[in-house]
Amino acid sequence: MSSALQRAEPTHPQAADRRWIGLAFIALAQLMTALDATIVSIALPWAQRALGASDAERQWVITAYTLAFGGLLLVGGRIADTIGRRRAFLIGLGGFALASVVGGSAQSFLVLLIARAAQGAFAALLAPTALSLLAVTFTQPRERARAFALYGAIAGSGAALGLLLGGALTEYLDWRWCLYVNVPIALVAAIGGWRVLSGGNGGHRQRFDFPGVVLATGGLVALVYGCTQAVSAGWGSGTVIGLLAASAALLIGFAVREARAAAPLLPLSIVLDRNRGGAYLAAAFAIAAMFGAFLFLTYYLQVVLRYPPLQAGLAFVPLTLASQAGSWGIASVLMPRIPARAIMAPGALVAAAGMFVLTQLQVNSGYLTLVLPAEVLLGIGIACVMAPAFNIGTLGVNPRQAGVAAATVNAATQVGASLGTAVLNTIAASATVAYLGNGLKPSAGLIAQALVHGYATATSWAAAILMVAALLIALLINAGRPAAYHAP
């Protein structure tokens, strides 16, 4: 660890207590952004009816958030480094809460979309700020392991908690509360963060790489939107091909620009370090598979097994609990003691085993005998990948670049979620169509069988993604025990 970070380590007991209290508020803010990735999904049909949106338009409630979030993450990380992490944290919380109020009270679909885009923009500021606060606050191996275990648990289970909370709020209150619920969370996190977070409001004044901002934002937005469109239009669509080609051109231009810029938006040394680069790839692959599992299990529970929204949300609770156990019971204990890849690679393989269990899905499969064991394996395995990935992905970075390093981790997970959802959904849909393409009249029972066949086929690909992640971890991440890892 760099000497600058070591000198920043508080030694007074009261200072240490403030850091752990601060961690609680940082975790609360991260939970809010993680919840919003899925909490609105279950409420979509009600919001669509209330605001008169068409089936083609409704996807934009999700897409507006993911586009702004994924596209602006690197910019958000650089802003946090420039204006100061504490100030960026409070601005992000305030903006997110305000956008949530506007969205919850929307009387037109357009206003809801604008509010969701604003939520994504402020989440792009808040998420890397929260992670960079952890990176510069907790520097001793044992404490860092515990802090990142909590962060990894939230990242791994927040989406499942969003489905549960969204189902409960929609069923017992109103779909608008899926947005209003962010206000008290943001208020508590802002008050606590203002009182206990250290670092002041000052940042490191530096020039802003505006060409880099345009190239990175345009490339990430085109990539995320292209993946989103592939779900409905297919990978062969001219629109999808054009968006992906534009994304590739913009991101290549971004890499060339960053290699030459005097004050780059993303210093390439952050990504080209084999450990950090391996951590970013591992996080992207793990989240890609995980979001595929969320998608298929949500449809399986609600469309095939006919679970109501709340029951479907409750069915994800074991996954959440398993994720917490994996983070706190395994990752936080092992991270200070053994190399990261000795936790991450087996974790990816455990998660792959959970996916292989889901390949056995049938129309009449029992929740307790098949879905539950798969959720437990997935929760434990993904947690053992994500907690060390967040740690390694921000380790050894100059404190002045902690925000952009944290943003890169978040960007990797966002791209992974978008690509995973699009690719695996396409595989599932193709398998379903192929199953029905036998000339038989599609009865309700046959359609259900075809859907489950599609889900099972896609989960086998998700398992393969996780096995590739395990291989990448073994090949790229070679950092030793945390105490032995030093900043370059």
C-alpha cells in the first residue's frame, strides 16, 4: 500500500469508530443505487397503465436509468476526484432523492423517463464516490476486507432485494413508492455522511478531458443501448449493428485519446495493471451471469409458476442471505489471509455449479428442490468474486485517482449487466422459438415447456461465462496476500 494511504490511516479509537459509522452510510447509499436497478421492474405494468405508455415505450423506464448510469460513470468518478468525495457524495444523494420525487409524482410518461435518466446520472456520481471513499478510508488488510465484504454483499444482493421490495411496495402500496422509497434512504445517508465522513469538501483540481468525456460517454451509451435494443430487435438488426460499431469506434478513439492526453479522464495505467484489469473483467463476467439468472428466475417464478409479485420477491431472499454469508462468512475472513484469486476463482466455479443446477429446470420443478439450492450456490459464489474484485480493482491507485478507478469497476459491472441480459435473453428466446418450431399447435402447456427450455439453455451459457471468469481470474490476478501488495 502506498505510504500516502498508510499515513491517512486513523489510529485514534474515536477516528476508527467514525470510519465504521461512515461505512454504514456509504453502504446505505450503495444499497439505494443497487436497489434501483431492479425495484422498478416489478412495478412496470402498473406504471405503464397509470401513465398510458405502450408496450414498446415501457422498456425506457429501465433503459433511461441504465443508459445514464452506465454512460456517465467515468465522468462521475472524475468529478468526485475533482470536487472532493464528501461533496460529491452529498450532491449525488440529494440529486438522486430529488429525481426520485419527480419520478414518483410524474403525471406523464415523459416526466417519468426524464426522472429515471436523472436518477441514473446522479447514481453515476454516487456509486464511484461511495466505492472510492472505502478505498481511501480503509487501507489495512483486515479492515479493508471487512469493508469491501459489506460493499460486495450489497452489490451482489441489492438487485434481489430490489425485486422483493418492489413486489411488496407495488402489491401493498402503489408503484410510485418504488421511487419514493429512495427519499428516506437518501436523507439518512446524507445526514450521516455529512456528519461523519472525513476528507472535507476539497478535491484535487485538475483539467477536465472533454474529448475523453465525449468519447467515453458516447461509447458506453452506444454499447449499453445496443445491448438493450438487441433484446427486442435481435443482434442482426441494423440499428444494433450500427450502435455496436459506433461503440467500438468511440471506445477505441477513447483509448487512443487517453494514451496521449496530458490529463486523461481514465489513465490507462489503471486498466492495464494485470490485477486491476483482471478484477474488472471478473466483475463484468460475474454480473453478466448473475443478471441473466435474475431475469430467468423472475420470469420462471411469475410466468410459469404463477407467483404474485411479493411471493416472487420473497423467493429471492435465500439468494440475498447466501450472498451475505459468502461476503461476511467467507470473503471477509479469507481476504486478509490468502491471495484474491484463491477466493475468486473457486467462487466463480461455485456460482457456475448453481447455474448448472438451473439447467435442470422443468415446468413442474419444485422451488425447494431445485431453485433454492441454485440460489444458495449463486449467492455464495458471486459474493466470493465481487468482494475481492472491488478490493483489487481500487487497490494500489493514487488517492487522486481513486474516484476514476472506482468508476471503472462500476462501469465494468454495468456493461456486464447490459451485455449479460441482452446475450442470455437472446439465447433463451432463440431456444424457445426453436422448441416451438416443430409444427405442433402451441398449447398453453407447450408454450410453458418452450419457455422453460429457453431458460435452461441460457443458464448453461451463463455457467460457461462463469467458468471463463474463473479462468481469467487464475490467469490474470497474481496479487499475493493483501499485506504484500504495494502500489506501483
